[in-house]
Amino acid sequence: MPPKIVCDVDGNYVDLGGEFPLEENEHFNKLPVNTQMSNIQVPTNVYNKDPNILNAIYNTEALNDVFIGNFQKDPTLTWQYFGSSTGFFRIYPGIKWTPDSNGVVAFDCRNRNWYIQAATSPKDIIIMVDISGSMKGLKMTIAKHTINTILDTLGENDFVNVIAYTDYVRYVEPCFRGTLVQADLDNREVRPLSLCICVQARANGQGSMCNQAIMLITDGAMEDFQSVFEEFNWPERRVRVFTYLIGREMTFAQNTKWIACNNKGYYTHISTLADVQENVMEYLHVLSRPMVINHDHDIIWTEAYMDTLFTTKAQSLLLMTSVAMPVFSKKKETLSHGILLGVVGSDIPLMEVMKLAPRYMLGAHGYAFLINNNGYILSHPDLRPLYKDGKKLKPKPNYNSVDLSEVEWEDTDELLRTAMVKGETGTLSLNIRASVDKGKRPLYLTNEYFYTNIDNTPFSFGMALTKGHGKLMFMGNVSVEEGEVSHNCPQHRLEIVTYCETDIDPAHRKYSQLQAAIRYLLGKEPDLECDEVLLSQTLFDAVVTAPLEAYWNTLMLNDRVEPGVETAFLGTRSGLMRVVRYAGVETRVFLTPADKDNLFTIDHFPLWYRLAVENTPGKFYYYPVNDKGFKMFSAASAESILPCVCLNAARVSVLLASCCFSQIGRFFGEVDGSIMASLLKMGMFKKVSLFDYQAMCKTGHHHASSARPLLSRCCVTCVRVCVVSTAHKQKKLDALQPCDTAYPGFETSDLRHALFLQNFVPIIYLFHSELPVFLNICEHNATVKCNRMRSQKVRRRPQSCHAYHPKENAKDCGGAAAISLSLSLFSASLLISLVAEF
């Protein structure tokens, strides 16, 4: 519901936004937007006629012109916004906010990471929850919700632990006694029945070493423990104490407030579930005071996150980072109060950052990647943030806390990770087993890594070049006219790779990539932003490969096509493809726009291309592909059709032929596990270990049985053996959770061994494997789990910290309204142990 800030002649409020035209915009995920105006969203839990909110909305109207001006200066900008400390959200361009089926607009900008990180410095938080006999029923429900809400305000630069107490202290996760847990997305999961925080990894006992606070959740404190605070926390009061009085009673409420007010904290009373959100947010305003008093506009960059706010389609989700900074009052009379007005920010698609290192320049196996100060990936070709749940694609629960060591797992000593996290610049060479084809096969490569930090951000940029690729580039000199004539062929593929940015200027959005490239090269659209190097390569490839189509057509006209060959196609590193389909294959999906896995994209070389360039030039490499349920075989060759191929392996054209064999039914077969064991003993196959640290596993039990006949998909270089149990069938309702998996592959370099399994083409089988895995749930072996969770990885703390200011006025500590809650036993030994932790 939009706020009402205008009155009619009778003094009644009038809804804003009555005339708010929207137009679908490609630049903003094809959403209907208004690029001439920003608009306001107020969450349902905030009263939208509050005079403070109405005044703040009026005072931020000037941002509308600022946002429009920014977008005109830089059309690559996406969403710009201001989140107010009072709860309203101003966003540009304006959009339509749709409530859920219950009429609720749940989005609250103050819960977003960009707001919290910009408003406060990193935090070390100990949450203490009273579980005494009086904390039952509704009180415990409110307490759990309060814990969840506090955890939702923490990010990966924060550290936390949860302690339950009655007349003694108990860590809810015994493994973390005496330490703090990094509050990444993985580690903030709360099991609502037991308050068990199941933390799988990465605890750092030193914490953030910045803001330090105790959150006390209880229904009453019988004393104020002044002597304890005098000994351990006064006079500096470096550890703040925030108290949350739960329930409707007021017993010992005065002591609860005294504890907060005398330790630079804040006291709140939470009597219903609806009170939780607003009361928890108060602690963020208190922690922001030192920064506001200093007038420090620290610019923050968030971890990677999914742009789920403005789209419901997982297939179109983008990984984003936000850049934000705080906005505060500069009035001298309120300086000591440190009044935070809000946070202003903008979203940046990580794809835009990675465009600075296009894949075509890095060779067939080369890639660029980006990590943050905690070693977590923002962008990497092996990052898989989505998983399939039934027919739907969903973000994985831990998609933005995947560590670099979990994809570059050959870096066993974590030399690459450590150097990048520390912000160093350098190089490193590693022999790797690259897991390709969705983990079905390995490639043995030697990668040389180049890395450096990105100034004024917590990010480090890395680039991997494979030996023999990416260091040299063949450039040809071809006229626009020659290239244009060569492109007048419907079989080529030019729309998949971005040669020109047609999305920046609305006038350019009507052009296809081919049209945009031609108009730019002819000088008709000089304002287009095009990759001239890529265009030059594409023109050269188009001219040199043009005679092939005439040759292919001649074969077809003279009935000289080899039996079984359905499609002839060629691909070059510039992304150009030439395809000739012979009779009877009009229904094939293979190499159509829908077949994205086998086409060139802006950040993707197809697998057949990657496999072929590792093959001996002139020899064909057989590669099976799926096509609407049919198995097809592609024969790929690093063909010496260009003089440069033999001289420079970084410049390769790949010629392929697609065949559908009459024996296709024989492709499917079964191999018993005992047979594979015998083949291993005979030396016909070699076992290869492969790992997947981004898997999703069912929460049910997993057992192994080698008696079941084994079958699954095929691949050229490996065989995976299936050990799936038949004794326990998993229910469809079993939830999927992130897990780490290890599975064996089996390879051979002797085609006779492959033919032993299937006597018609040199294809080796691939079998699915599902070995016992470590799930981040509480029931697994305690010792193994604890050792894993306590393992510490190198991280780099944010440079700025605003935790203390001598001029801070801590008298505003809550409780101005009526207080009505109670607190239970809070022993001196408890406080001593908590303060000592810091």
C-alpha cells in the first residue's frame, strides 16, 4: 500500500501513484518499470501514515532527480534505492509492488544485507536465551522468533554463538564452546524445535574484533549484576548489552532495562510476535552511532546474492552484489545521538564485472573468477547456485557461501585461496582434474592462475589460463564487406555471443547481434559499444570458413554424404558456427537455440569444443550427446583448416559431424559392480576420485549395495559405479540439503577396453554414484562434525571498524513507552563467562 502524503480540498489523504505508467524494460529483467520516476514501498508492519515517515518521504523526493541523472550518465546502472531507518523504501526505476495472497507486503529494506552492512560495522554477537520453566508456550515461541530475526541481521563478516541458560550455562552447539561462529548463510540455520544451530564449517575464535554485544532474551532479571559489569565491562563499556523482555508481565523489568542502559545497549519489550521485527532493528541503530558521530561514509560491497526481489522465475535469476553507504543527520544538536537516516545503494550484476575478461580471450579452458575477503565465490564457471526441486529451479540454501577451495579442490594446500583472500597479487601453477560435463568426466590440465585484489572493495579477481591456450591470438585483416557476405547464411550462429551491447540505448534494442555488428562496422551506429577485437576475429573466421558450406552442400547434392551422418558443423573461438543439416533431421534439438549446452555463449565454450581442442589435430574424437531422448555421437576434430592451427594451439577451429547409429538401442546396458571390480584388478581401468562440494542430498538414510546391476549415462573417459540402495525408498517429501559428495570415476586410454564393454563405437560408460556424504544436520558423528566445523580458514577482516566513540550519548536506551515483561534467573557466573569470552 503506498503512503498517503497529499491532502485533497477537504483535508483527506489522497493515495499517490494513481497515474504511474509502466513499460516493460529489457534492461530491468523485462519488468514493467517507470524510468522517469522512483516510487515508495512501505512494509505492511509499518504504519504508513506515521508523521515521521511522511516527512522522511517528502525529504527524499530530491533523490528522484539524482537517480534519473545517474542513469542518464551511466545507462549500465540497474536498481538505485534508498532504505530509510523508519522502514520505507524508495527505488528507481519505479515498479509495481504486489502484495501476497494475504494482502501483505513483507519486504523490509532494513533486513537486507546491504542496509545492515552499511549501517553497522562487523559484529561479534552472543545471543543468550532464557529456557527456565517460566519461558514456555507463547514466550518460547516469541523467543525463537527473536533469535531468528537477530540471526537474519547478521552477515558473513559477523560472528555469533547462542547460549541457553537456566541456573547453568549451556552452549546450544557444544562443539562451539568458547568460540564464535561465522554468521554466513550456512551457519545461520536455526532448528526451531531445539534451537540447535547446525553449523557445518568455519568457526573463527577471534571473531570480527569490532562491535561486541550480548543479546539477552528473557522474561525477567531478578538482579542487575552491577558488580559483574564493574569488573569486566566498565568504564569503557566495550561490550554492549541489549535486552529483550519477553511476555506480558513486568516482573523484574526494571533490572532488565538497567542492564541495557548501563552498558550502552537498548532495552525493548516484546509481548507479541508482531513486535519482534521493529524491536530487534533497534540494536542496529545503536551500533551505528559511532560511525554516524564520526561522519564516516564507508562504502560497502555485499556478498553475492540472487535478485529474487523483482522476479519469480529462477531461470532468470542473476547473481548480484550491492554497493551502499550510510546516510545520517549532520545536525550539531543531535550529533551525540548518532541519528542514522538510512542507506543509499545500487545493485551491480556480477555478469557485468566478468565481461571485463571475456572467455574467448582466455582460450577454450580459461576462465575468470571473483571471490570476497572470506574466500567465498561471487563468480566462477563451476559455481552452481541453483538446484532442481521437482520441476522447479531454486537457489541453494548456501549458494553464496561456497568457498573457493570447494571448486578449486586441487589446491589442497589452499595456496591460491590464501593469497587471494589476503589481497595479494601473483601467479600460481597447478595440475588439475577439471570436472566437466556436469561432473561426468575429468579433464587433466595444467592451469596457470593470475590474481590480484580490486582496490576499494573486499574482492579479489583471478584468471586461469590452461597450458597451451589463451596466451596467443591470431588476428586477420578482413574487410567489412567480405565478412558481411560470408555471414549471409542462415546456418551460422551469431546471436549466442554478445558482440555489441544493444541493451544500453533503448534505440539499439531493436537490433539483433548480427544487425548491430554490421551497422557498427559500417559506421551507421558509431555510438554502439562493440568488442572490436571479437568482431575482427569473427569476420576473419566467416571469410576463411565460408568455402566449407559449399563443400558440404556439394557432398549432399552428389549423394556423397557418409551413411548415418546427419549434421556437419564447425565452431571457432570467436563463437561463430556453421551448421548444415542433411535430410530427415528437422526435429533435432542438437545445435538449435534451445540446445544451450552445445552452443557458444558469452561465458561458455561448449563441451565438444573443449574436448576437441585437447585432441590430436586431424583425428576425430567421439562424443555422445542427448537429443530429445536419442543418443547421438559427434565426431570432433581439431581440424587443420587454417594455417595457424598447427602453429598456435590457442587458435583452433573445430569441425564435427553428428551421427545417429543404427545400433543405438545397444547403447544402454548393465554392468554389475563385481564386473567393474574385476576390470580394475585386471588393470583395464583406473579409478579416478572426483568431488562435488555443491551437491544437494536427501535427508533420508543412505545405504550402499553392490549387488544391484549398474546402469546410467555414458561418457567418453570415465565410468561411475552406482551403489544405490533398494532397501530404503526415499519419499518425495524428503528435503534436499547441501552436502559434500565424493564419487569414483573409471577411465582407460585403450579403446579395446571400451569395446570390451560395448562393441560398436569407442564409448565408455558412465555410472551414477551416490556414496555416504556429510550432511550439515545435527545427527551425524559428533567428533567428525565438530572437527569439520571448527576448522578455520584464512579470511581478511574489513578495514573499517566503528565500535566506539567517546561522545556517544547512550541515554537513549529504550523503554520510553510502557514496559510489561519479566526476566528469569540470571546468575553472576553466567555473565562472568560471557564477558570473559570477549
